Amino acid sequence: MKTIGIIGAMREEVMPLLDFFKKYEEVKIGGNSFYTTTYKNYNIIIAYSKIGKIHAALTCSIMALHFCTDCIIFTGVAGGLSSDLKVGDIILASSLCQYDVDISAFGHPLGFIPESELYVHTDSNLNEIAKKAAMKQNIKLKYGIIASGDSFISNAQKKQWIIDKFDACAVEMEGASIAVVSSLLNIPFCIIRAISDSADDNADISFDEFLADSAKRSAAFIISMLDEMQ
Ligand code: ADE
């Protein structure tokens, strides 16, 4: 039986999944609760990491190394950078980067760490499943680069800087960690996010207003992906 790990950053991002599965067991490791259940012929492990790249890296490592997940799916919300992304829209990451890595003093491009990759690509099979699930529901999935960093972006200038430097469509605080850890451990992964705000000067207000609803949209989309899996 295959094991699927599903990670969110915040409680609000995984609660809709736990409400859906209803029955689950809890295992505590490394300051996180991992909720285990089964769905169809899959073992499912769900956890929220807490906000930020370090927390997400730890949770993803535990998923991979303790629970031996066969793949990892991230669900949650993001700030929209592309003008065609509105609150509630869903984005599927093509690749992820860390906009807050800067060792340009040594001549490296922004976001680049030696012996690593600037953009880490998501798994094409999982992305195909997401695209099929979207098509069946008439959901227009945005497919593009997501930039991650340890700041909540609520500033039009900083937003434009991330667009210009990284060509990103959305910004959040965990995706690149999942990407780096999963790819180094050879675990297929994908990142799904529903837009909660536009990372501009009103982002904090928009985030508070739409977090719950957008988190539910993303979680519902993850269920539709599980239904699409063979
Ligand atoms: N997650 C949701 N909105 C975000 C934003 N504006 N910045 C960083 N992470 C986010």
C-alpha cells in the first residue's frame, strides 16, 4: 500500500482534510503532530509544519524518513504575484525557489546555493494528476514558479522585486523547503496553493479574511487529486 504525505504550514490548512477523513490517529514527533489514516488503497499521513522554511523542512524530512512516504503533496495558501491570480484561484507549482537566499557577495545569482539548484522542479506525474483533477472540475489551474522565503510579503515594492528577480507567480513561506528536501531524498512532490491575498499593501487584511476559505479550497482540491490517483 502506498503512503502519501500531505503537509500544510498552518493548522487551518490541514483541518479541512482531518474533517474530511474524520477518523485518524495522532503520532507526535519533533514538535509536530502527524495524523495517520487510510483512504482508498492509500496510507495517508497529514501534518502541519508551523510557518516557515525550517519548520517545513523538518516536517518534510520526518514524513520521508520516519513515515517512508512515497510522495509528498503540499496544501495551503499563497500570496498571488501574477495579475491574473485572484483570491481563491489555485496554483500548481512548476518549480520553487528561495527568494531570500543571497550570497551574491561571492558572485552567485540571487537564490542560488552552490551544489544546489536555483529552481527545484516538481514531479510531472503528480502535476498531471492535478491538471486532470482540475479539468474534471472546470478549475482553471495556474501553473508557474512559486518563490518561498521567511517573510510575509505585504509590500508592493518587495512583491515587484520577487517578480522581477525570480519570475514567480506566487509567494509563500514553505514550498521551496518541501522541494529541496523531497528532491534530495528522491521523493516525488507537488505544491498546491490557493490564493489568499495579493502580497501587496493590503495583504495582511486579505490574508486574515480569506485564509480559512482558500485553505479549504486547496484541501478540497487535494482530495480530488487523491480521487484521481490510480
Ligand atoms: N502566504 C499567503 N500569503 C502570503 C504572503 N503575502 N507572503 C508570504 N506568504 C504568504
